[in-house]
Amino acid sequence: MARRTIGIALNGVTGRMGYRQHLVRSLLAIREQGGLPLRDGTRLWPEPVLVGRSETKLREIADRHGLTEWTTDLTAALARPDVEVYFDSQVTAQREKALRAAIDAGKHIYTEKPIAEDLATAVDLARLADAAGIKHGVVQDKLFLPGLRKLARLVEGGFFGRILSVRGEFGYWVFEGDWQAAQRPSWNYRAADGGGITVDMFPHWHYVLEQIFGTVKAVTAHVTTHIGRRWDEAGEGYDATADDAAYGIFEIEGGIVAQINSSWAVRVYRDELVEFQVDGTEGSAVAGLRNCRIQHRASTPKPVWNPDLPATEDFRAQWQVVPDNEEFDNGFKAQWELFLRHVVDDAPYTWDLWAGARGVQLAELGLRSAREGRRIEIPEL
């Protein structure tokens, strides 16, 4: 079977997400399955070019996986004619400059989010990419998770009737770093380095709400820094200047109200690290990363409020599990396959830099709402 190789410059591959999800579980997994089948019957073979700042880390990753191409020189990587795609999973503060360089070099763009630190920059990048005539995409991985795919299937099938509300809970306790090591890098908690849970998570919530339920029309948010002192990777204490919790209300077209709490200072008492409850006139659902449970109108119990007696109903047992009905691949890999087919076969693809810009817009307006203490309507880009 014929093979077509496509060079992909992976910048930020020494980071947790860039290495684990994008290199190992996506591109190398595609190679392990024999490549990506294309429309004409050929197999697309991703050829990663690892890009980063540490020669030692790049060489170690390359040796571990039998790869030969790596460099600390982004300009040199972008100058290679065999490199057709540039991927960015660096820290947000470093992303704009690299994306501009890749656009100038005529490379197709695929990037983590947020795509920029502010809306004006995000819009400018999208316009530049359009003007350059390149393909561009933004990682929107949660749309490909089994739980949310089941939820989207329920919406598309009309299960809920008229959707009334969405309630989301996300987060977990991130240790401060003194007596137990933190699970997230310290830059996440420094505003000067682009940290903050609002700029991190609101772009996620934007595409989840937009793609599954509809256009987000307004936002009201409260953000705060619950843990003001943390310790970095070297054990040095520092002041946490970025927000570690954000509480948002999002108004969606059609009268749907979504409320999502995001926190790195919360202990988990739910089945998964993120869960969304959707309530409608005909039924409700609770979806997490993998699982989804439903309760239809016809099987909804009639609880009676009586604080004088102990609760005897097992409310969780009154819900049904939504079956898988299909095999779910890794969400990052699934989106990589769609983007690569978009580049090579011109297959449809909707999650572009403009979608990424709308996510930045929601985060920016959410922070503004918190500063000004008011509801803010979201204009169309």
C-alpha cells in the first residue's frame, strides 16, 4: 500500500501535554496502526520533528521512541520543505511569536489553546492565517471524550426536549508544592507567565457550550485566588498571582443557562474530574469524561422535601447508563486524524483559529465581568 509522509514540527513536546497526548497517544499511535488511511487509499505517515529548548530532553525523547529528527532551532524546522504542519503546545506566552513565524513560513497550523493571551492577538492570528491560505486548527479535545460525545448524541436526538440549563463542575485539589509536589507547573499560578484558570478553562467551556448547545451570548463571572502561596519545582516559595478558581454563568441562545465552576482548590466528590448536568423538559443527563447517565421524564421520581426524616431514596440508582454503542478512540488522536485529513484531503473541519479566538474572547470578557462585577454581552467576531 502506498505511503505519503507528512512532516510535523512539534513545538513544546517536552511538556506533559505535548509529549503524552500529542506525540505518544496521537502521532505515534497513528504510526503504530500503520498510518492514517486517506481518500485515495494511501496511508498518511506522520514524521515528527521535535522542537524545544532543551537538547537533553529532546534527545532523550527521540531515543526513547526511535525518532531521529529534533532541534532547538524553530526557524530551521520551519525552513524544512518536508515540514508541512506546525503544532504548538508551548506555554501560552510563547505561542504568538511561534505561530506568526509558522504562518510566515507557509505551514499549516494546529495549536493548543488558548491561542493567544488576548483577543486582539487571537483575531490577528486568524486573519493572518486566512490571508496566507493555510489550513488552521485548534485543539478542542473535550468534544471527543466519550462522555461528551454521548451527551451530544442525546442533544442531537432530541432526548431533552427543550433544554433549560447546564451545570458543570470541574477541578481538583492541586497541592501547594511544599509538603507534597504540585500536579501542575508553577507558571499556571503566576499571572505574568500567562497563568490562571480562567484563561485556561473558559476556552474549553466555550467550545463545549458552543458546539453542543449553541452560541454563548453573555457571561457573568467571579474569579479569585484561593491559595495565595505556593512552591515551585525547585521548592522555592512564590506568591500565586493568577486566579485558581472561576465561577461562571453563561447565557446561551434559546434561553439556556449554563453555570460552570472551575477550581484547582476543590476536593472531588463526584464520579469524574469534570461533570455536566443537563436538564430539559423531557429528560436530564449527567456526563463526565467517559460516562453518561440519563433520567427520562417518564421515569422521574417525585421526591418530597421533609427535613425531619432521613433520606431513604438512592437517587443515583434512579438513573440509567447510556451505552457506548461504538468504540471511542483517544480524543486527541481523533482530532489529529480529522485535522490531517483536512490538510491532505481537504476534508471538512470547523475547529479553526476563529473558534480559538472565540474561546479567548470568552475568557477575556469573563475576567472583565469579574473586575467590573457585572454581566457582559458577547459580540460576534
